[in-house]
Amino acid sequence: MTATLVLVINSGSSSIKYQLVDPVGGDAVASGLVERIGEPEGHIRHKVGERTVERRGRIADHTEGLRQVFDLFAETGQDLASAGVGAVGHRVVHGGEEFNAPTLIDDDVLAEIHRLRELAPLHMPANAAGIESARELLPDVPQVAVFDTAFFNGLPAAARTYAIDAKVAREHGIRRYGFHGTSHEFVSGRVAEILGKDPAELNQIVLHLGNGASASAIRGGRAVDTTMGLTPLEGLVMGTRSGDIDPAIFGYLQRVASMDTDSVDDLLNRNSGIKGLSGVNDFRELGELVELGDVAAKLAFDVYIHRLRRYIGAYMVELGRVDTITFTAGVGENDAVVRAAALAGLEGYGISVDEARNNAKSKVARVISPVASPVIVFVVPTNEELAIARAALRLVRNPGPS
Ligand code: AMP
């Protein structure tokens, strides 16, 4: 019997990332990236096993992009219409107040996703376009939306509420939603699995440090706090985003520098963080600059670590007892210097990193704290596509009450 596969789609404003996943074995059967949709020359890179096929040429919109991807699947011997695709799982950035779990997509759900557009104007229209295209191209396959905010939908009121006029907040849906939820849930689940424990028994801190970065505090399998808020701008210092700043900076820049709303938004989301401070946003380049004695790069690194430690401290207090601290995503999985600096000097709290374990290069989940450490420190590779594929197939097989 052939495995049921899930096509996972992550649409950005001018791109589509996709993977055909075997949710049981966990492997990506094929994967690829459509880029520069709507520009004069688009580009598709499609990978099956060791083989990569590329295509260049104008790609008018998301439907056209997906159509070409379907052609590439067929050309490389996997006709999606007959490949045993049991579900399409869509990564949807914002689930608003409404969506707290993976959801089977029908016309009403799609309309609601369109309605949530203002909460993430760069992402939601693209997510909706990806869904519409996939429904058109695979009309008989169930489509499932997996929301990046869902894991944080149940944050306690004190953690999700901004201290602003309650009426204004209610009227405009202003509250802390949190993002990267699929990753935080997947990674904390893997930690419980590795320890052979029920997630309900564990208090965890998860540090998702990629180009975007967020931390979460998870008590007994439920998220009780996270660093991102109404949008993914809040919290940790990131590759290009500032994370927390004094909100008055926004208005101040508009007044003294005559910047309009879009330029300040752009400054804080695209030209701040590590890039704004050092000129580079990739931690490999940042590390090299620091080694060369670059003062701006060292300051960027220090600001990044300072903010990270501030939240680790906050979450230790919130949780009271911490069993595990886990690093994940591009920086968290690969940068031993960041990991060591994030947890330096915390031996008094039962937290330390074993130098040899931390420096060992590996692509698998592993413990980097010393043997018998009171708090176990992990590095766990995240796999949002696999998490989405599993969630989608679970829902399709067991839809539950509607
Ligand atoms: P992600 O958003 O999870 O894909 O993470 C991407 C980021 O991970 C890149 O921008 C780099 O800053 C970082 N990264 C990837 N590989 C490494 C590495 N080997 N060492 C340090 N940082 C890395």
C-alpha cells in the first residue's frame, strides 16, 4: 500500500514554498520554491530526491505558480492528481480570535481568512491566494488551514492583554496572538517524546531563533506566554525586525523625521534588528564580523543576547519550575556561540551548557546540558512542514464535530 501524502503549501506575497510530505515516515518526497511571482521573470526550483529541476519565466500569479509546480511534479514522475495526496495543508499566518486549531477549509473559512487580512496585510492575501489556487487545481482533495497563532490562542488573559483602552482594543481585535505556534508546539512535543514523558508533566521554555525569532513559556503542554504579539514585530531582536521598542518611537519618527506610517513600519520590520545594527542579517556573517573585531557587529550580538536573556529570565519566573530549555530554527539549531551566551552564568538556577555537547555539529535532536543537569537543555530541529502535514491528515481522518 502506498503512503498517503500531504502537500504542504506556504504562500508568501511573491513566493510559494511547498513540500510533498509523507506524514508517517516524516520524509519530504519532493519540495520546492516558487519565487518572484508577478515580476517580469519568475523562478521555480523543484527538488525530488537528489534531482533539482529549475524553470524561469513570467509567473503571473499564485495560481499560475502552482499550476507550473503541478506540471513539474508530473514531469518528474509524480502526477499529483493520482499520487495519493490525502490533504493539502496550508500554513496560514493569522488565525485571529476565531481559529484555535487546524481547520478544514470551506467557503466560510476562506471568507474569514480574507476578513483577517488587516491583522497581517503582507501575509494573509498571499495565504488566501495559495488556498484558492490549490482548491482550483485539486478540487477533490480536502484543504486544511494550519494557523501560526493557534497554539497561543489559549494564552492566559494577563499574558494576551495589552494595557491600552479596553474598548479600543476590543473594537480592533488588539491583543497578543503570538506566532511560530506550529514550531513551538512541534518542538515541545518532540522534547516530551524524547524524554518519554507526557507533555502535561513538563514546564518548558522554547527559543525559536531563526530569521524571525520568538520564545515561549509552556506549562504542562499549554502555552502560557510568548514574545510575539498582535504582529510578529514584538519581542526578541530578529534578523531584520527590532522586536520590543518604546512604542513612542513610532510617532516620534513620524514627527521629527517626517516618515510616514509605511516607512516606519518598513524600518522596524525590514531594516532593524541585527541588520539595522550591523549591516548583515545572517548569523554566519555576523559571527565572522565579530571575530574580525567589528564593533557594530559585536554590539548587535550583545543586544540580541541581552533581549533573549531578559525573556528567559521572565519565563523562568512565570513558570516557577523549568524542566527544559530548547533551541530551534536556523540560529538556535546551528549557532553554538548564541546558545552558550544565552545561558551563560545561570548555573545557580540549575541551567548550564556542556561545551563539547554544545559545539558538536549535528542535525538531530540532542541534549547539550551536562549529564544529570537539573534543567535539560535541548537542540531540536523544527519541522513546520511535517507538523502541518500531520495536523492536516489527522483532521481529514478524524474531522470531529463540526
Ligand atoms: P530560519 O528562519 O529558521 O530559516 O533561519 C535562518 C537563519 O538561520 C539565517 O538567516 C541565519 O542567520 C541562521 N543560520 C543558518 N545556518 C546557520 C549556521 N550554520 N550558523 C549560524 N546561523 C545560521
